[in-house]
Amino acid sequence: MPENSLRDKIAVIGGGEKNLGGLISRTFADAGAKVVVHYHTSRNEAEQTVKAIEAAGGQAVAVQGDLTRVADVRRLFDTAVDTYGGADVAVNTTGMVLRKPILETTEEEYDRMFAINAKAAYFFIQEAGRRLNDHGRIISLGTSLLTAFTDGYSTYAGGKAPLEHFTRAAAKEFADRNISVNVVAPGPMDTPFFYPQETPERVAFHRSQAMGGRLTETEDIVPVVRFLATDGGWFTGQTLFPNGGYTTR
């Protein structure tokens, strides 16, 4: 099959059970990929996503794991190899959001945020680089707050910021095997993760900053991820900002 097709490819989706990750899992499966659906605590959602894929004629398997533990990251990719014979695409959608002033942030909160947003992302890229077949694709989810000048998100945006350098370094190091490595950094997304962090007034402000006066939808992001996994393979080491003009650089 052509290199830019998902048909018969094996995709590992970190946080692939619900919201954006769930839509990516289902979309990739619809395009013919075999999908390894990672989840941390949402077992029911993972099982429902796998059932939906199988009901549509696709193939998928759910794998539980805490990606802040390197052994669990390795086990996730082991499952792809053991179940389907390899891996071609790795997408990490996992992350944790916290909006809290610096003066109120605890050491425990700091450690947890950086474990999920930086450490897990690093070792996901590392293991993907080890296990993907040549011409593979690694895609991580960042945030448009990387380009924003705002308050409250020191540990979230701060924890996501290293992802850009991890990506650039990996893009150079994996280039001899034609593995591309990129970040997709959405604007504030209309998902359950966003609203608990914000007041209604701030939600209205975020909406006002993007084209059409709305938040980013998961449906805005999936085509970008699919593009990078297929026709967009000549992009590497990049951070893309699909956010309707919310921020730019």
C-alpha cells in the first residue's frame, strides 16, 4: 500500500479511549488502521471505543497503563507488536490541565503536572522511536498556550513547553529512518477538560479570540493529525497550531 495510507497500518493512540483520542482512534480505524487504544482509568470508554471499531469492521485492542511509568509505556508498544506485528503511527493525546496561580501551586501539583505533560510525553516519543517501523509517524498533542502570554497556566503550559524541544530533537535523531515527529497544538477545546478550569467570563473571552467566536472542536484537530500520519510526512520537528487564529507566532 502507499506510504501515505493508513490502510493496514498499526496505530498506537495514547489516551485513545474518549474525546479527541477516541475520535482519532475511530477515524484511523475507519481508514483501515489497526488501533491500540490506550487508557488510564476510563476502562468503560476504552471498551466502548473498541466495540464501536469492531462493529464497523475494524480491529482494535484496549490497553490500560499509566504513561508516567516507563514500564507501562513499553508495555503499550509491546501490545502493538505482540498483537499486530509492529507499529507505524504513534499519537499521544494524554495530558492534564491545571489553572492555578504560581503562589498557590503545591509541590505535589507541580510534580504531577510535569510527570503527565513532560515525562510521559518524552518516554512515549522515546519508545515510539524504538518500536515504530521505518517511515513511521509520531504525533504529540501540545497546546496553543505555548504561544500565549497569560496567567494561571504555569504548570500546564510549562509542562507542555518541553514537548516542542523533545520533538525537534527526536525529528533529527529519527530522520535516518524517515520517522517524522510533530506536535499539534490546539486552541482551548470544547471538551470536559476545559470548563472546570475557567469562569464563564473567561470562556467567553477564549471564544472571542478565535475565528467565528468559538472554541476549537475535536473535529478541527483530527484531520490535522490524520494529515501528519499520512500525506504530511514531510513535516517533521514542527509544531502546528490549528486554533482558528486564537494565537500565532
